[in-house]
Amino acid sequence: MRDMNEIVGSHDLLLVTLDTLRYDVAEESLAAGRLPTLARALPGGRWERRHSPGSFTYAAHAAILAGFLPTPVTPGPHPRLFAAAFHGSETTASHTWTFEAPNLPEGLAEAGYHTICVGGVGFFNKRTPLGRTLPGMFAESHWEQEFGVTSPTSFEAQVECAERAVARADGPVFLFVNVSALHQPNWFHLPEGAGERRDGRAGHAAALEYVDRHLGRLFAAVSARRPGFAIVCSDHGTAYGEDGYVGHRLGHEIVWTVPYGEFTIRRGEWR
């Protein structure tokens, strides 16, 4: 486990959640050489197999943004990178960065970070009290219709917003991006002539390849002025008919098992 007490304060921080990304599709796409950016960035060029803290976006992100990142699939306990200070925690270790705040963004803000949220799916759209809850943890938050699940260019728009926000910031930055492109509907990421154009594993994989083409720009943004530390993971998976299930917010292995990666980025490494 890396010492997060050395990372926090010296590195810009990036958390990317690839909303609904299934572990099996992520692993197959990486092994087939279709994710060159992630192959370069992930340690050993491989995903780590983990379990999500929740079966749908709101539950998973409420946990993740409190420091409960996806958990290794092997028996624990597994020390965490970040943890709110509370008595009796069995997953807080000497290398854990602890904070006296109700959530990670507010804890990092107290440590001098400018916190930025670039939302994607509806739980980040700020149109309702519920849609303002997760973005409300951040000092700066953004959502536009173009960032949402129905936009074929959602991730490009999110990246452009994130680049501008990071460039404006003074001091260290915590950038969080919830990527909506993998979420249904994803059929429009399939190439022309791909056959039946409907949501499924093929569209899911095509959306991931689309995201990979632009992901390096986020790595560049958080390592332009100082070293960066990045976490790229799914919040939960989604079912496409396995055992009769479709979607998520359900207790199926395909939903609970997610890809995860964490890594440092040298200053100026991504250009």
C-alpha cells in the first residue's frame, strides 16, 4: 500500500468513475489491445478485480466519496487509501490519509485542495435536491446536458470542462469525473455496419474504447504543474440479460465486480 500521507499535499489528485463499467468487458477490451491509454497507465497494464461498495450510482458514490473505494476481492481487511477519522476503524492504517470531515472532497478542501466535480449521469445533474447532493460536496461542480448519457460526445465535453477548471485553479487540485458514456444508452458508440444497434456488451465495449481515446487528457491535466495520483475505476457493473437480469441496483456478481486501477503520474508525463 502506498503512503497517502506523502501523496496528499504533494500531488494533484484525479478520481475517474467509469459509470456502470463491467469487469469482464473492461478486462477483455484491455487484453485485446483496444485500450492503449489504459494499457499504458495501469500498473502492469492490467485492471485489478474488486468489489463495488454499492450496486448503483448513488450508493456507490456516497461510499466512494467517503473513502470507501472498491474493495479487493480477496479476504480482508484491506487498509484504505482515504478514511474519515472514526473510532474503531479496522481499515485505517498508518499509510491511510485520514480527514476530519464528513466526506473526502471536504477533507481535501481543508487540506488546501481545490475540489472539482464534473458530473455525468443524472445523480450529478444538479436539477433536483437529490441531483445536487453529490456535487454539493465539491467547491466547484459542473453538469450540462452534453455531459449526460444521451450524448454521443459526452466524454469529450466533460474533458474539455475539466481541463478548463484545472487550468483556472490555484494550488493543488482534486478532480473528480463521473463518466456517463458507458451507461445505457450506449448503442450509438458502435461503428456503422456493426449489425443490430442496441444496448449490450458490444456497445458497452465501444463506449469504453471511445473513453480511452480521450482519457490521457485528464492524466495530462492533473500532472501539468505537479505530480499526479489517479484512481480509475467503475462504480458498479450492469447486466445485459445474465440470469434474466437487466440493468443494476441488484445483487448479481456482474454488478458487484468492477475494474480498478491506481497509479502515480510524473509531472509532464502525459502531453
